[in-house]
Amino acid sequence: MRRVLLAKFLLWAGFAASHAISIGDSMDRRAVQDAHQKAAIPSRNGLRFVIDGQADYFAGSNSYWIPFLKSNSDVDLVMSHLKQSGLKVLRVWGFNDVNEIPTDGRVWFHHISNGTSTINDGADGLQRLDYVVKSAEAHDVKLIVNFVNNWGDYGGIAAYNTAFGGNATSWYTDEASQKSYREYIKAVISRYKGSSAIFAWELANEPRCRGCDTSVIYNWVKSTSAFIKSLEPARMVCIGDEGMGLTTQSDGTYPFTYYEGVDFEKNLDIPTIDFGTLHLYPSQWSEQDPWGNLWIEAHGAACVKAGKPCLLEEYGSLAHASSEAPWQQTALKTKGIAGDTFWQYGDNLSSGPSPDDGYTIFRGTANYTILVTDHVKSIKKANKH
Ligand SMILES: *[C@@H]1O[C@H](CO)[C@@H](O)[C@H](O)[C@H]1NC(C)=O
Ligand SMILES: *[C@@H]1O[C@H](CO)[C@@H](O)[C@H](O)[C@H]1NC(C)=O
Ligand SMILES: *[C@@H]1O[C@H](CO)[C@@H](O)[C@H](O)[C@H]1NC(C)=O
Ligand SMILES: *[C@@H]1O[C@H](CO)[C@@H](O)[C@H](O)[C@H]1NC(C)=O
């Protein structure tokens, strides 16, 4: 979904950051751990995801903000709570593009300006993402990490347009933008090659190309995913799209159309794409329940056809559990849907509550009990162990 910029919160979180002790490992232990991690890279088998050797249905969540926190102990707190809750997969923002380097201590990853790009591997840069990966490794949480935003939050395609010219639709074929985007992808992947904590690399958050022929996004997905596989062949790759554009079980409503330039089924057939993603925000798309169940079932059928698992990667309703719990039940029983990660996880950080865009499900609330505790119980029952 489209997020409002929460610069104020992040600034505060940055200043409030404590100097937490990192999870220290001796070099020897690290080497042994690395060998274990290589064997533990998440994968897929038929219509299932495989984590730690288990081919199961998995639950998880989204926390776009966790790589932008400056407090290690806040990162560890969230990871330990996810582990306790049985939330296995966490989707985070792997990008943070700026046109001007912040002077207020805010975290940034990629400075793009005036035709050039610089990657920030400093303490207020990718070292923050490093800590998220390290903490995820320690807590056995698996991360989906994406590389650019379709929306303007944390830079996104608009920031590339500012630096290199072009617009929201020409970005996918703009040479200078794609060169910079790939340099950034390469820099991130090189840091976490072989890590057990990465579930998948993701091309973008909600890529769209309104009014474009679907071949534009298709060609971009095909070449970018092949590029990522050339950097790390064993790692799963997904698109991060909303799942728009499909004929299977289409009711003709807007999200099923090709209006945003996305063809879910054609893209899913690309060999270097391991699984499909779908998002679900009926109220933002002028739809009403039980439409959400149709959306999930239609994708399940398309994923079965493609022979690949699919992830209900974002879903949200301002009503929370009364809408979302039925979607979870549908996802769990729909063949082809192999997991779900709700939008979005909420917790108490040292700086106060994590960002609340109205869709946040805070740990410790009655909605959390239904959408996390109860859901994880149902999943365990369905997985039968
Ligand atoms: C942009 O690049 C040009 C050419 O290299 C240079 O002359 C100019 O000063 C740069 N502008 C900024 C704002 O960095
Ligand atoms: C974006 O740029 C392309 C290529 O220059 C152009 O054809 C298209 O009309 C532009 N789109 C918008 C919305 O300006
Ligand atoms: C989070 O903090 C609020 C306000 O201090 C408190 O009421 C709530 O119980 C806390 N939640 C959890 C799960 O600790
Ligand atoms: C869940 O959150 C919604 C929206 O804030 C609220 O109306 C509802 O009462 C909550 N449900 C429970 C079980 O507390």
C-alpha cells in the first residue's frame, strides 16, 4: 500500500536510540554458523515454501521501518517478539533512496543526485540493515527484502526520476535509472549472500506501470530477476507486486484488470521468479467483502496453474480482525497460497509505539490475539505438527 512518510517518528527514534550491545559471536562460531546457514536457505517445493527443512504454510508480517531504526535493542526486541509469536517471515524495506543526504542523522541507504549514485555503508546506512539481518539470523526470522518503492516514501521511483530524468512509467526502461538500481541491488545482495535470514529478494514494492503494455513490466521483471539470480542463484526471488491483472476467476473488477500494466499470470511464469505475491486492500480498491476471499482464491488457482507457491504478502483493513481473520482462514485452506504476512506489525519501541497507519496490529491487543496467536494455532493444526 501507499504509506505516508513518517520522518518525524524516525527522527525521534534515531535520537532516542540507545547504544545496545550487539549479539557477539567469536570468529570460529561464526564460521560454523555460516556453514549451517548455507544449508538453511529458504526455498520452495511444489506449492509450498520450505523453511528449516519444513514444507509448511507460514505466517508473518511487514515492518517497513525496522531497517531505519538506530537502536539495536529495538531491532532485537521486535525479532524476539516475532519469534515468540510464531511469526516466521518479516518483509522489510531494503531501500531508502534520497536525493539529498540528510543532515539530521536520519538513516539513508542510496543517494541519487545529478546523474550519480552513492551507496551509504556507514553507521547511518546499510549497517542498520546489517543489524536487522544479524538479529533475524539469531532469532530464526526470515526476511523479504525489496529494492525500490513504486511510491514516493523513502525515495522510490520518483527519486530516480529526480536524479536521472524520466517518469513513473519510463523508469522501467530508463538506462541510467536501471543502472543505478542494479548497482544498489548488487551492493545489498553482496552483504548477505548465503545468509539463512533472507527468505527472498524482492524487485520492488507494488510496481505498477499505468497505461503501459504489460510487456514493459514483464520485460523488466524478466531481466531484473535474471540479474539477481546471476548474483545469488540459490536465493528465491519475487516481484512484490499486488497481484493485479489476472483472467483466472476474474470478476472484471479493477484489481483483476491490466489497467496498472501488470499481468500477474504472465509474470509468474518467468523461470527466475520463484513465487507469486498478492496484496489485499478492498477498501482502497472500492471493493467490499467477501470480495477479499475471491481475490485470494483466484490467485490460489493461478498459482496452482503456474506450479508455484504464492504469498498473501500484504493485507489490511481498518476494521482489523473482523475482516482479516476470514481472509486468513481462506488463505490457509486455498491450494497454492503458501503463507501470509499481514500489514503491519506494531510494537512498543524505546522511542514509543512503532508507526501506526491505521492498519497496524499492535502486539498485546485483542486484534493481535485473533490475527496472530489464534492464526498461528490454526496453522500449526493445519500443518499437523
Ligand atoms: C551536477 O553535475 C554537474 C556536472 O558534473 C556539476 O557541474 C554540478 O555542479 C552538479 N550539481 C550539483 C548540485 O551537484
Ligand atoms: C513518461 O515518459 C514517456 C517517455 O518519454 C512518455 O512517452 C510518457 O508520455 C510520459 N508519461 C507521463 C505521464 O508523462
Ligand atoms: C505498550 O505501551 C502502552 C503504553 O505505554 C501500554 O499500554 C501497552 O500495554 C504496551 N503494550 C505491550 C504489549 O507491552
Ligand atoms: C480491532 O480493532 C478494531 C479497529 O480499531 C476495533 O474496532 C475492534 O474492536 C478491535 N477488535 C477487538 C477484538 O478488540
